[in-house]
Amino acid sequence: MGKPSGFLEFPRELPSRRPVPDRLRDFLEVYDPFPEDKLKSQGARCMDCGIPFCHQGCPLGNLIPDWNDLVYRDQWRAAIDRLHQTNNFPEFTGRLCPAPCESSCVLGINDDPVTIKQIEVGIIDRAWDEGWVTPQPAKVKTGKTVAVVGSGPAGLAAAQQLARAGHDVTVFERADRIGGLLRYGIPDFKMEKRHIDRRIAQMEAEGVVFKAGVNVGVDVTADALLAEFDAVCLCGGATQARDLRIEGRDLEGVLFAMDFLTPQNQRVAGDGVPEAGPLTAKDKHVIIIGGGDTGADCLGTAHRHGCKSVHQFEIVPRPPDTRTPTNPWPQWSNVFRVSSAHEEGGVREYQINTKRFLGEGGRVTALETVRVEMVVENGRPSFVEVPGTEQVYSADLVLLAMGFVGPERGGLLQQLGVELDPMGNVKSDQTRRTSVEKVFTAGDMTRGQSLIVWAIAEGRHAAATIDEFLMGTTELPRPLEHGNVARPFV
């Protein structure tokens, strides 16, 4: 694949980011365009490695060496056809996925891996520009109806697959716009929402009906849903945020990350949310508790608001700069990374735990913290306080970005009576059937908090199961049968 000597001739290269002072003035995507000739050179680096371990890293089963080679050979139309065989929305994954495929790249054993993610997004952006992405309505309608609850990546993938199989699909979303966390949880500087809008337009042309502002379980009961539709697919995500119930938690100014990110996305969309007020970071000292992607999203947003200062807390130790012996290839590389938001400023604090929130007049003013050491016993980490390391940090705004603990338990799930697993997720078998007849599930609602590639893979797999349930047979792909189902990545 690619040029046989390409990995010896061309170094790994990524697009540059817009200068920090420029991008802090807007919410546009941070990356500069990547020239076509450089993309072709990066495709040339893909080795004839015999066993492409990048497949092992991708739950979607993306045919990565194939489209790397096609880009190198300037066969872009064939590249997007190959990419769409396994991925409904490469413009989403090419911008948002952390690329476990690159951690599994054979070249990465002793060199920098192939820029798989950048090639992917280059292919789909070229395809949109050329007009190659068009609606694919079913040639024959089945007369069967399917309700998809939730319009995140799992729900959208399931809906598109089912519509193309000929079923009448309705997607319900309780927010006022379609897209789930893609719409309101991901800042525009990571993915502008035009990418969602044009996919929605494509899916509407394929026959999918979208109903935003409908909270299933409240506005529509579970019984009504089951009576109206031949099958139901639950794709509501893991929206229950992990809380930090310590002294002072109820002070004004201590917020969940999504309560901060969503209003900003609404501002960018022109929905009339004011620029000033308690949900902005302007002129505030900000503390973000949580060092993952959501924390970085809060960090970049706080910078753009014009905060006075920002600290990001993480309870675990700082990751190493390179792989350790306990983290060998082809595992996901647990190494220190600098996102665009971290590049823009702020202080990252590791091995720190918040003991309590301090406040005056009902508002948060500071955090009381202590340094900790992580101790692992029987494979389970615990954190031991280091005496004498107590410290107080000023804070006008505290954002809790510690991840999510599963779907919201009441409402629809309670009405349906679906069985939950020990973690509180919707329990399903490997085909994505739940304990309730004709009810299926996909994405974070059944898997727990995970990656966008897993969500799309689960949505595609659930669609195949639903199609078979309705018609007795299916030709839709089942990506979770590729062996990755037993290898969760969170």
C-alpha cells in the first residue's frame, strides 16, 4: 500500500493551527487547510505491512490501507467510496476521534505513525467540495417503521442505515436542534456545525424524519412509541454527568461542563443566549476539574470568553512523553498530549484532589485542594493524600468535567422497563437487543461513555439487527462482529 519506500522518504506531517491570537477571537475550526500534495505524501507513508493493525484499532473496520493508497495514487472518488463503505460520517470522526487506529499503526512501532485521521478528513472534505456526497434513498420501501431515540452519532448512523434499507425512520431529539452532543457538547472550534447540517439534509432527502424538541418519555410515552412503531432503537447517550458531592457543591458558579458548553454552542448558532452572565468565563478565575476531552473543550471555550486565569485539575499523574513498557504497541498510547486548547494557555495540574468549595454570599470564591499519590493494588487505583500539600485556589467559576456515568435512569427507560447492567447502562446482547421485545439500543446508552467511532459502529450494528428483525434477513454490515466487541476502548 502507498509507496513502498514512502515511510522512509516522508516524515509525518499534520496541518498547522491558526495563530493563537487569531483563533481566540472566534469559534471557527483551529486548523489551516492541508494541501493536497501533502496529503498524498502522507498516504504514501502507509506501509505494505502485511497485517494492518490499524484495523484492530478501529471499531468501524475502516479499510484504512485501501484509502491511504488511493489518496497517494490521486484516486479520490474511489477513496471516498471505500471510506463510506464502513463509516457514515467520516467528517465527524476525522475531526473528533482520538484515532486509536494510529496507535495501532505498524509504522508506529519504531517511527511516527501514518496520519490516518488527517487523510480521512481530507477525503471527505474533498468529496463534499466535489459534490460526490449525495442522498442515497432506498429503491424499495418496506413499509416498516422505526423510531430512533437520540440524534447523536449512534442514532444518526442507525437511522441512515435503516432508511437506506427501505424503512420509514423517525429520529426523536429532546433538544431544539438535531445532533446530540455533536451539536451542543462539541465546541465549534473542534467541529463547525455545518458538517452536521449537511448530513441532516442528506438524510432528510433519504427519507429520515427528524423531530427535535420532543422528549420521549415525557412528551411521548413509551407505550405510545411502541404502539406506533415496529421497532425502537435507544440511542440517548450517557448524559448523566459524574458529580463531585463535597462541601460547597451547591454554591453558585459550580457547574457541570455541559451546562457551560451548551449555551456557548447556542450563542454561536445565533439562538439569543447572552454573552455575559453566570454561564460565561469572561473576567473570571476558572477551575476545570477533569483532564479529558470535555475538560479541554471547556478550556478552549474559557479562553475565547476572555477569562482572567484557568487551571485544569487531574487527579492522576501526568502521562509520560513516550510509551512505557506496560503500554506497548498496538495498545492505545497513554502519553502526554497537547490539544489546541492547551496550546492556547492555562495551567495543567496533576495529582491534585479538590477537598471542598469555598464561597461567600452563596457564590464560589475558591477551592481547597491537596496533592495525592496514586497507588495501584490488585489492578485498582486509589489516591493517598500527601500531608502538607494543602493549597487554596481562587475560583469564580468551577466546571465539573469528570465524565459521565451512564444514561438518565428515569423517564423513558423506566417506562419501557428495559433491564440495566451493573453499571446502569441499558443491557443488551451482542446484537444490540434489549430485554424488551422490539426495543434495541446502541452507543453510549448501552456501552457507557466511549468514542465516536464506537457510537457509529454500534449504530450500524443495531441497524443490521433491526433490519433482520423486521425482514427476516439483512444485508447491512455488522461491524461489531470484527472481533472488536470484546476490546472496549474508553
